[in-house]
Amino acid sequence: MTEQDLIIYENELIRIYSPNIHKAGGTIFIYLHKPSGQVIIVDCGIGFSAHKMNKDITKPDLTEMELVIMRLIRDLIRRRNPKPIDALLTHGHFDHIAGVEILSREFEMMWHGSPTTEAMLNRSRHANKRSNEEIKENSKIKFNPLKAEYGTLNLGKFVIKYFPTVHSIPETLSFIVETIDGFKGLHMAEFRTKECSLFPGLSDKMFRGVTAGAEGKEYDVVLFDALRSEPGISRSEDTIEKPIEKILTSPDFPEEGALILPFISSKVGQIGIIQKIANRHGCTMFPAGRAMAEMTAYARSKGWIEEQIKFTDKKFKRLLIPCTGSQNEPGAALPRALEGSARDLCLVPTDWLFMVQCIIPQYKDTAGEMYRNILRRCNRFVAGYSDIKHIGLHTGNNKVILADKLIGEKFETSSGHGRLGDQKLLKAAAPCKNNNYIGYQCEEEPTEPADAEVKPSEIEKPITTKSELLTLVDNYITSLNQRNMAEPRPRIY
């Protein structure tokens, strides 16, 4: 692997480096302004592979590709680059922020991102401080919080316009990267088009940011997340509401039962949906796992989710338990509960478990084994057909309940990664020179298969106004919701 191999786009003004066209490690992009030598960085997932292995992310064993990236950054900074080095963070998932500490220790950095990104970064650093005495309390990271709305940053030769984006984590930002001498690129965060009901209008804001950034002209390049390149559009967190309602009203669900709901803690919309259902049905929501509890408290402080109603009547004994550990991560609540070592979660024979988070492919074997062990311990195991098939459970088992059958339609868990339908809508909103649409986190350029669920001809027509685009988005989503879905396919997170 050489620096030349990392170049994903180049014209007379800009060169962009990234390993993420090859699904490699955490996400990082380096924009080089060729005439001046100035560099800006977008996201910083260096060292994420060490984090996944539960190692110290402040001093990880970097992969060969990550060492090439570090050498590249050093070489670029030695040139005429002003200090500090500016870096933009789209959101606070670890595969985007794992290397912030690493780069901040070696270079003078200024990080720009939303308040939620800053909060998740600080939580990550705090967790490592408790286990790493070498991290000093005065080890500060320079961070410029950006309001999660529309705004502009003037960074030397670069002009950055940012706007809110629909993802599984609130306050995600995408960036329009411009230079004073004429380059204009769109750098989309991981996104989907269907918003959660807890954050109404967010999809509208995202598309307005994309179209306003174009200003009637074509982008030089558009970078977008193509991890989940399969037919259709990605679901929002609202998808869990109907099956949870069915479970709570089922005569088989115990009067003093607990419904365990494992998923990734940054899905604030999902926490909020569960809290809303808990208050409606006289249940108590109890977040289990440190990350889930901290994210719930943070979301409440921001006013994103309801407060828990305190029920004193003895008949209100049911629990809804969102918890960490959906991927069998080391130290998370669910795998520790299976071992009997969790502080805030235990498994008893009357418990029901609802699989509201699909398994990330690299965790398929270990997480699948965990869920099969849980099936032997719990009363009922609820999941969508595609998830049950994915982890190798048998639908004939009397403990297994198909969520699809429960609600009378196809059930899919939510995802922050857009599918081919989402990508089509983005391309319709973001005209680009020479078709320079670059999908990152994929092995090859995504193409829609012949049996795609929806191919609306309207998408091929040119979009001339924002209202036309927003109408197109609404019509596209409506047509998908009304369509009978084919047999579910195993999915990528």
C-alpha cells in the first residue's frame, strides 16, 4: 500500500486521499489544496481496528494502511500548511473519531463538529482515562462546536458549508467543501432519507442543504456512504414501535415481564421511541449498560426524549430495557448479563428479547452465538425474518416469534446507512460533473441490480427546484411503503 493507492479523486485544484473506498478500517479523508499545500481532514477513524479489538485506542497498533496514512499526513503538514490543522467531524461514532486523540498528540489540530459529536468524543476519552494513567487530565483537545444547522467556516483556502443530515445519531453534519479558487465538492456523512419522528423536518433540512450548496451548478465531486448498496431505502427508528405495541398487548407477555431491547446506544431516536411507548403503556424504561444510560441522560438533557413517568400502582410492573451488547461487544451489558456479571442487567426465564438491531457482518459469528445462548435462557425471542435467518435460528422453535408475522408486514430494523434508493435521491439533488459520484466504504462502485424493488422514472428527470425534489422524496418513500416487499435479504448494517 502506497500513498498513490490512497488517492480517490484529483483535479487541478484538489487531491483527496482516503482508504475508505476499500472498506478499510475507520473513516478518514484528507483534502489537499494543491496550489497552496493546505490540508483539511474530514473524520478521523485511525486506530478503529484497535478499538474493535478492545485495545487502548490512544496507543493502538496501527495497521499497515494506517501507518501509510500517518506518514502521508506528516509529509503534507511539513509543506506550507498553516497551523493548526483543521479537521471536520461528521458525527461521533467511533469509526469516525477513534483517531482524534492520536492526531492531537502528534499535530496541532482544531476539530470542528456538532455538540453531540463533542459529547461522544469526551465520553470516549473519559472512558479511556479511567483505564489509562498516561492520559493526563490537562490533555486538552481543541474543539469548535458547530450548531447542527446551516453555517459556514472560513479555513484559509477552504470555505466549508455545513448542514444537518439524517443518520442514526442526532446532530450529524455533512459538508460542502469549496476553495477560494473554484473547487466545490459535496462530502456527505453516512445518511439515509427517512427521518425519525422524534426529529421532524430533518430530511427536508438535509436536502435543502444539498440543493442550496449546488446553487444551480454542478459539484466537482460527490462523496457518499455506499456501505449498504442494496435495493430500497433504509428504515427509521420508528419501525420498532408497532411490534413493541403488539408484544405489550399480547396475552402471553407476563404482567410483570421485561422486554430486553439490545441496540447501539447512539440510536437516540430508538431510545426515545421506547420511552414514548413505556409511558403510554404504564411501563418503566430502564437503560442498561453505561453507554446506554449516559446517552439516555444526554438525550433527556437536550429535550429530545420524554421524561419517565413514575408509576406507583402495583399493576405497572413491566420493564422495557434498552441495553448495549447487540454485537456481543466486550464489556457490554447483554453479554455480561449472559455471564451473570452485569451490574444493571440480569436474565430470568420470564424475559422476552426483541432483536431491534441487525448484526454488523464482522460480528455475525460471535453475536449469533450469543443470541442462540439467550434463546435458551429467555421466554420468547422476537426478531424479523431476515435477522433470524442471518443468525441461524429456526422459525419453527416455539420460543421464536417473527416480528413480520406479529405486525402483518415485512419488518426491518433501522439503519443509518442509506440504500440504493437513498443514493438515487441524493444524486438527483446533487448534480455532479462527469458523474464523479464516489461511494465510500464499498469494494466497488454500487450499481442497482435488475430486480431492484423500485425504479421510479421520475428520478431520471432533471430537478430544477427544491419543491420538486422534496415532492419527489415524499412520493418515492410513499411508493416504497405501499409496495409488497419481496422475501427479506440478509442485510449489511
